Amino acid sequence: MSENEKICPTCGTEYPANERFCPRDGTALRSQSGSADLVGSIIAERYHVMKKLGEGGMGQVYLAEHVKMGRKSAVKVMNPGMVNDADAISRFNREAANASRINHPNVAGIYDFGETSDGLIYLAMEFIEGQSLTSMVETNGALHPDRAAEIVRQTAEGLQVAHDMGIVHRDLKPDNIMIAKGRSGSDLVKVVDFGIAKAAGAENQKVTKTGLVVGTPEYMSPEQLAGDKLDGRSDIYSLALVAFNVFTGKLPFQAESAQESMIMRLTDEPKTLADVKPDVAWPADVQRVMRKALERRREDRYESAAKFGQELWDAVNRMPKQALAGATQMVGAMDGATAVMTAPPPTRVDASAAAVPEKAVAPVAARSRMPMYAGGGAAALGLAVLATIYGAKALDKSGGTLKADSTKGVPAVTAQSQGGTQSSGAPARVGPRQQTSAPSAANSTGANGTPPVNNSATGAPVVSYATDLDQLANSVNDSSTANAALQKAADYRSKVTLPADKAALAFVEAKANLLAAGAAKGCTLMRRINKNALSASMKSDLDEALQTCGP
């Protein structure tokens, strides 16, 4: 019999290599080549193996097609030498059980798993048509910060779902982050291979032997290296190492051997992004987020992977364009997809409007002793902060409407729109924008009356929305107008380009959040505002708000 022929294990009849099933009894045919390669065979009566994709420590991975549905899958098969290893089998089964519970767009789905009648243990998962993050960085070097931050954010979102279920990946690395192409051509992250994950909350799932460290040394957390019990914060540390790698093309612990690198993670401080890639002007915000995620003590790290991913995305999104001048320009994904920084989900606060190159927190005076209003709570404190900003003397108890002190008035507008300025007076009424058309390009100005700024792509003057944003800020005086202002602010995010407008928009959102979401959120946003880009009146209002918010 030729090595290229197949045989029916039931009736023993031989067939050509292109046959899949025995026409007599319907049994899946087996290859007679004597090789461990399963290409051409049928696994579990339903997965036709088309080609080998790769292999790892636990087994081989094949591209297979479901014989009835025609759906392609990546089928992982355990190494024959491990079949008699009870620990390995238990770990493999746990991979399937845990990973099949995770349902998220950024995690590769698990379709099926089990053991065939002839002892083959397999796992069928979503086939990702793309390339690994390792391959992407090896081919192109460090990614553009915008693109890198979006990849990290999506990865964090996928991890968060697993962490919420008590599942720790334990081996997060660029090899296990696949980059596919979304419908818009942007990067779509898929976290794969929860192959050594374990349900952290289940004490009966301790499958690793004492002293056995499972994972990839270059991306292990300090506690994983020490053999301690792991939780989601270990994955956050590993993800921070991945982020550092895609930002710079290197790791923060640079050593001549893997062993030395492991020791450095237990004893030394990591290098900063600026140390490794000085050609990019990394803002303090980005450095701060990375430093927190790479803290040696897990208690000092982020508690949430999603929060780490979002804060890193926000910090990078606030980087001024000139800071990105030295960054590697990566246009397109692996097959020409456009590098797009996807906006965060609408349920999160979008800090991109703040345009803060660094945290610019105004000096804070002694903490205000302003009491909470009767009925207390975050919303009342938010009103208290606004009362301080506008010198309020009274608060309408029935409707919660803030009454502005006439001696203080409304902040003056310093930037022009429609050829004029708005003088101090009553707050602008809430409703549609007062102007009948977009601000005239001829009257567009930068902050403090500087000459018009031209768009680098089109050469056209950039429009200033300073007056509109000032009116919008003045319209906020209760929870109803705050929510209306937040909706209007969302419309401006895609329009504003000048640093002064971005800072003003951030002030509007912070002020509105004081009433709509409470003092904690509003004060946090206030502290993020680039004070130096604000108009004189808004600077004064911000200073007073920060004094009331406290340190």
C-alpha cells in the first residue's frame, strides 16, 4: 500500500488520499503514511485537516474544515507523548472548559473539544486570518503609538471578560495576540491560547505541581516567577510588557540572558519608554500609566485590565501631534488595513477631548471646608463645586437650579467667532447653537487671538469653536442642562482641532459631569484639563473648582 493512501479502520479497505470517508460504512479514513502529521485526515468524524499551522509545548495546531458546515477552525491536538500524562490531560481539558466560557469579540472562540475513539485529544477553536503581534513587530519594528495603544486596549477588554469569570491567561505574550482585520479595515485583536489558564477561584483546579512555573519567561510577572498564586493582575503586568514591546520594539528589562531578565524583574526598576525610545516625546501621562502597570508589587498595579487599557489609550490619544513625529509610522495592518485608532465604547468617558500633553494640575490651596448640602451625596457636592465657580448665593431647593451671583457674571469670551465677541452677561440659553452656520474660516483664530492655524493636510484655516464652547459651559446649571451639554459636547469631539478648543471642551465635560455624574468624576476630569490652553476666565473657574475639589 502507498504511503499516500488511506485506510478504513472499520473494514480495512484502502482508498486514495483524496477520499475522506469510507463509502461502505461512513467511517473517517486514516492516513497510512506512518507520520504524526494529520493533514488529510478526519478528526472526530467532522474536522477535515487541511494543513499544519504550527506546534507548541502541548501539541500541534492544524487548519481544518468542518465536513458538514464548511466552517474553518484551528484544531489543536495534544502531543501523543503527553496522552499518558494525567496532569497534561487535566490541563488540556481545563483549557477547553475555561476558554469555551469566554464570549467576547477580542477573544478567539472555542467551538468544540473532546477525545476521539482512538485516543486523540483535540480542541477546535476560531481560525484567525491574520498575523501574530510578534510577527508584526518583527517585520515592522515598533508600532505607531496610536495603533499600539488601540491593540493594547482591545487586548485588555478581552482579558477583562476572562478575569471577571475568574480565569487568568497565565501566558499572555505577543505570540498569543492575533491581529485580524475588522470591517472598517482597522485592527481587530483576538487573544488566543488560554492553554495554561486556570479558574483562579476553584481550589480543586491546582494542576501545576509545586515549583512548576508555567508560561513564557520574558513576559512573566514577578509573582509568577516566584511561583505565587496568580490573579488577573499578573496578566496586567504581562500586558504592560507587551505594550512596552509594541511601543518601542524592546522590553523594559534588557539583559543578555532570560535568567538575568527574570532576576531583574524581581529586583530592578523597569526602564521607561523615554529611556528605550527617546526619539518620541513620551508625555508624563503615558509614562505614569505604564509605570503603574509594571509595579513589582501587584497591590500597586491596576486592579482592572480594562481600566489599564483605557487609561493608556486616553493618555496616548492626548499626545500632541509633534510628540508623535519620531514615532514609527505604521500605515495599514498586515494586508494593507488602515491604522485607525478606534474610539472607546460610548459608555466610557472619552478623555480625548482634553488634549493634555502632560497632566497640568493647577496648584491647590488648602482643602475647602465647604459643607455638603442638605440631602448630601455626590450630586450635591457637584453643585457645591459649581457654586464656588460662579459665586452662587442661593440654591433653588425645589429644582436644584444653581443661581449665579450677578456680581461675578459670566466668564468673558476671548476668542472670536462670526467676526465678534460675546460680552459678559446672562448664561446662554440651552438649545441649538446660536450661529446660523459654521464659524467663518476668515475669522478663525487660535488661543488669545493668535493668527489662524492651517490644516496640515488641506491647507485650509482651522476653525475655532471657542465662543460656542464658552456658551455651552455657561449653560450648565443643573442636572438637566448638564446632560444636554454632554450630548452637545460629544458632537464637538470630532470637530475641534485647536488645543484651546480641546481644553475648553474638556472643561465643559468636566463641569457637566459634576452635576450629571457627581463630584468624584467631575473633579477627576477637572484635574486632567490642560489649564495653560484655557481662556483667562476658564482658568479662573478651573482654579476655583480645583480648590473646592481638593487634592
